[in-house]
Amino acid sequence: MIHVQHISKSYGDIAALRGVSFHIQPGEIVGLLGPNGAGKSTAIKIITGFLHPDEGAVEIDGHNVLTQLRAVQAKIGYLSENTPLYPELSVQGYLQLAARLRSLPKADLPRLLSAAVYGTGLQEYLTRPIASLSKGLRQRLGLAQAILHEPRFLILDEPTVGLDPTQIVEIRALIKSLAQQSTILFSSHILSEVEAICDRVIIIINGELRADQSLRALGQSNDATLVLQSEPEGVAEALGSLAGIAQAQPAQSADGYPAWRISGSSDITPAIFELARQHNWALRELRRDTVTLESFFNQLATTA
Ligand code: ADP
């Protein structure tokens, strides 16, 4: 379990984080989302113990990151924005060095190295010097060092930044497969990426926590759209008389049919369907609207 309690951090005059708190339960994949400069990297550096907060604290599995850093580091795997890879080393040499730096038991090394290499699909590249690897392969190597000690928590800072679309798809699939063993927190400024991978999203804007939202719950909206074949008299009045309807705004469907955007206090589509049946309206479409992460995020980003 990761507990982030009211962390703040300033760089001189710049308040990068202001009193951010959240919790992550075992087994979750959580996306830390925000525009560039929002404070995501700062939060990740504090959570992984690379940076001290001015205020607040972080606990990982009951260990305080500031005072019990070694215990914390044994539990987390960290892929930083720019993983320091040594260009002259081979893939294998780099992972062996990472294992030594982590003081992993010699007896476990063959098993751990092989799991990290096969888990990230690097088995064909073991003897290749890092200098000759593509950005996507380097990112996989960064992930391999992050999972080498079988950490319970994987913390990844912008894991797909700078990759081409094919590499992005590969790294996303890899992150999803790693989630079978680890709890994952990763930062991104790409909405679709977070939507594709995460169970939950934490949104930071201007150093402040603006939302902590399950993506499954986000999809459900109480708004509905009604599209009719033609516009009979009295549709707005009839809709307005339905219990549970807050607003019914006339609109037009993309293909030019009369439409209404209706918001209610719960799912109102069954009542609208019944109303259309009673009035013999020629129904073209009736749907419960979904809230996309994009519309949710844009609403947050545009409200102060
Ligand atoms: P993100 O990861 O969301 O892009 P960062 O945490 O990197 O955001 O940055 C948050 C804010 O702090 C930005 O305004 C950034 O310019 C500033 N910042 C980050 N690191 C430093 C630093 N080492 N020195 C000064 N300002 C910094």
C-alpha cells in the first residue's frame, strides 16, 4: 500500500506540489496524469525517495520513505524519466551491474535475470551494447532493471515518452502484463495512455490534486441523448414533465436529425423510452452518454 500524505515541494519560488495526498491499494494500476509542469515527476521523485518533500510524508507498505529508504527501495522498482543506462555496457552486463548494486543474493541471480529478460522480451539482445539499442529497447531495459528484484511496487515516470507508435503499444502491453505481479503507479501526460492502462487516475494540475477517480465509474453519466426521425410538437414539454430530468436542451444530431441533450439525476433512458412509446415518436437513437477521460480532464483543466 502506498500512502502519500500531504506532500509539498517548492523549487525556489516555484511551488511544484501543494499538499497532495492519495493512497494506492495493492494490485491497482494508477495513472498520475497532468499537463507538462504539473508536478508529476516531482511527486514520483518524492515517492521513490530521490527528493525530500518540504512538507508531508510517504509510506510504502508501512515504511517511511525518508527514514526507511533501504526497506522502501527493496520493495519498489523505479523507471525514471531518463534512466541512466551505460552505453558501453551490454544488456546483460547492465542487468548484472543493477543486480550487484541492489545486492541481490547470488543464488537467485539466474532466476531473477532470466525473469526480467524474458518479461521484457530482451532475450535476443543480451550481448548487444546499449549504445546500439533503439529508444524502445532502452525503455524495455529500463523496465527490466526496475523489475529485476521482483518489487511489489513499480513506479514509472512517463514510460512511453519519446517512443514511436509501435514501441508505445509494446511498452503499454508490457506494463499491463507486469501488473499481474506488481502494483503500478505511472505518470503520463497522454490521456489515451492512461485510459488504456489504468484502473484509476490521479490528476495533478498546477501542483494540486484535482481528481482521484476510478475510470470505470467515470464512464457512467446521467446524461442522455435522444434523436428523433422528425420533430413532433411538444417534445421539450413532455421531456420536462418527466420526474428526474434536470434539463432537456434541443440540439441536432451529427446527421441533421432533431436531438435533445437531457441531463437527469439517475439513468433516465428507460423513462425517455417509455415517453417516446406513449407519444409514438419515431425514435432514431436513445443513448446514455459516457464521460470520457478527455472531457473530464478538460473540464478540470479549464476550471480554476
Ligand atoms: P511534470 O512532471 O508534471 O512535467 P515537474 O514535477 O517536472 O512536472 O515540474 C513541476 C514544476 O516544477 C514545473 O514548473 C517545473 O518547471 C518545476 N521544476 C521541476 N524540477 C525543477 C528543478 N530541479 N528546479 C527548478 N524547477 C523545477
